[in-house]
Amino acid sequence: MYEWKAVAMKKNRVWILGVAFALLFAISGCGQNAAPSSSSASSSAASASSSSSTASETVSADGVKLSSDSSDFVLLSEAVPDAILEIRYYSTYNFVGDRIDGYEEPLAMLTKESAAALKEVSDDLVAKGYRLKIYDAYRPQQAVTNFAEWAKDLNDTRMKQYFYPDLEKDVLFSQGYIDEHSGHSRGSTVDLTLFDMKTEKELDMGGTFDFFGELSHPDYTNITAEQYANRMILRDAMLAHGFKPLDTEWWHFTLVNEPYPDTYFTFPVNSDSVSSK
């Protein structure tokens, strides 16, 4: 009898231990399913981020990388608060004569890097009695396409007397005034002039913004000494803070170390494009 009881007790202990191990295994398994490891979660997050980035990018028919991701852009009215905005492509006073596609609000936007550099330019010039006046900054690809379509319509010469009086419209492509893509769409190029806080007028640069011709070349010398000196004030300030000029337009500058040298953006110029950041 005692032998039977001992055997029975041993059997009970084995059964209890078996049940305990089974429960521990089940709990451990549930925990693994409910809470993946941190490395697994990080991998999933990175994969999702990569998929999102890829989804925002496309390639144009001519092989140019396009992106609708505005996450690295800021409003110049916030980043460079002393700047004055006169966004010509939101108005009808431009070489086309209409508001340009993609300009849904009279705003200026740049990448964070170029906006920070422009803030340094602004601070230096404000100390000398000048403010920056912005004509254009980030330019969506649809605006550039709008320019190209306009240039192909040789019958539309409404603004010729103001912006290209010495040129026939059929040379605008061949002479480089219009193209299928623009550096502005990469988000680190700005068109601007200087505003004199003492006289409360723009500095006389000897030529107007967006004039198609040699008069617009920064080194054009058939202007007054004062006009040339004014161009150099702007040019020197921009170069001192990491921008490079364009040899055909005194108002045009691009950040040397632009963050997106091969990407052309497509999102429109409006406050919603940056409001989520």
C-alpha cells in the first residue's frame, strides 16, 4: 500500500511538473507574439519610412527624378522674417501675363538649409540698412511646365514689350531663357533684390527682374556705376553665405551645397504644403 501511494505521488508530481512547463511555454510564446523585439520593430518602421519615401517619388518621361515630399521645406516668411515678398508668379505681372500653375498662395518656400543660409544674408544686410525682397524661391515643376507650354505658343506675346522686347519668342528655348526643368524646383534657389530702408525703395539695379537680355547679366557694365555697385552689394552678401550666382541673371542665386541636387519637387506653393510640419 505504501509502495502504491509512493508511486502515485511520484506520478502526480510528474503530471504537475508537466502542466507547469506547458503553461510556461504557452505564456512565453504569447509574449513573443504580442511584443516583437525592438530590433524587429525598428526594422518595420524603417521599411515603412522607405516605402513612404519611394511612394512620393516618380521619374519623368525624360528621366528626371520628381518628388512630392515637402517635409524639408519651410516658409521664408517664418525663416527669414525681415524679407519682403513680392511673388511675381502668383500675380499677372510676369513674362507670361497670367498667374502661373502651382502658385496657389503668394508665398515663398525653400529647403531648410537654404532658408537658414538666407537668414544669415538677411541679418548682415539689415545691419547695413537693407532688406531682402523675394520675387521667387521654390518653383514647382508644374510651373516650369506652364512656362514651356507658353513658350511654344508663338502667338502669345502679350508681355513682350516689358520682358523680352529685343527677342523673338521662338528663340527662348535655344537661348536658354526657358527649359523643361528649372533649378528652382530643387528648392534651394532664390530670385531677389534689395530694399533700402532709408529711402523705402528698391535699390536701382539697372534692370528689372525677369528681363530677357544681356542687361540682366550680373557683369553687364553699360549701366551707371551706382547701379553696378548695387548689384555687387547683393552678390557679395549672397556669396559670403554659401550661395552661387547665375551668369545671366543678377537676381538669381543657388545654395552651393544644396541638399537635393538631383530632385525636382512637384508640390504646390501653398501653406498646406508645410502646415503639417
